[in-house]
Amino acid sequence: MLNAQNYLGYNDWRLPVTAPVNGTAFNYSSSVYSGANDNGYNISAPTTVFAGSTGSELANLYYTSLANHAYYDATGVDQSGTYCGGPNGCLQNTDPFINMQVWWYWSGTGYDGSVSNDEKWVFDTSAGIQEYMSDGTQLFVWPVRSGLSSASAPSAAQPVPALGGFGLAALGLLLAALARRGIRQ
């Protein structure tokens, strides 16, 4: 819908990519805290083995660009009282973005690394964890465009304010109403 509407003057919007954090192959081990596999906390977080990895665009944005923390540190120690208090959980820094939600966001990448897999990688901004879920679950989306998000990250995605399912529906209704109004005049 964003591409069809040429949203903000662009028609190359997509969902964020989730590639292997180690740069070569997905590590599907059970959820861990250290950021050493693709299913868990602290993926690409500072002080972890793959610090700054851009494999998961959402994890990189959450940890590297926005400097948020996970519910558990890399050793498994609960950080809820230190970094993750209040109604936003661990999502303490959203600047410069608006409308970031404390919930799960879809990736455009299937659990097996393809686009067509019935399970997709997801990222939870309330706890800083990456996992996977079945298609059809209602989660938020964060459309991105390939390009520069900073001078130091030439291949990073360029995120825009998040729109959930209801936000996208409202945007569609608004655009339809504006189009209808333009036709009448």
C-alpha cells in the first residue's frame, strides 16, 4: 500500500530484513542472552560477540542506533529494574522516531531465511528479543527503505515511523477520503 501510494514520495518501501547475525548462517539454537545466535536477546548489542551486526535490521536499530537494552543482559541477569522500568519496558529511547510501539514487529524474512516461509522473524521492543512467529499473527510493521540512515552505516535501512495494522488501515481510509474529496471538487 505504501508503494502504491508513493508514500513520502517513494515507492521502494519494504519490511526489515533479518539475516544471520554472524553473517554466514542462521543459528537456530534455543533463545539465549549473549547475542551469539539469531533467536534471543542482545542481538548486535554492544559488548556482545556480534556487536553492531546489521544482520537483523530491527535489532541493529534497537541496540546500536537507539541504544536500548534488553530485559536480560548478555550474561542472563535481569535488567528490568535498571533499564526496563515503566510502561515502555526496555524501549526507553525512540528519538528521533515517533509512534514506536512497545510490542512485536514483523521482519520480511522467513524463519528459514526465505521470504515465503510460513514463520517469520519478529522483534519485541518491550524486551529486546528476536524470535519467530507464524504468519497471520497481528503484529506491527516498520516499513524501511534501503539507503543511508547515518554517515557511518552506508548499508543500513532507513526506518520511518511505525504503523501498525490499525494505523495502516487508518492511513488507507484517510487517503481514500482525500482522493474522493479531490474527485468531487
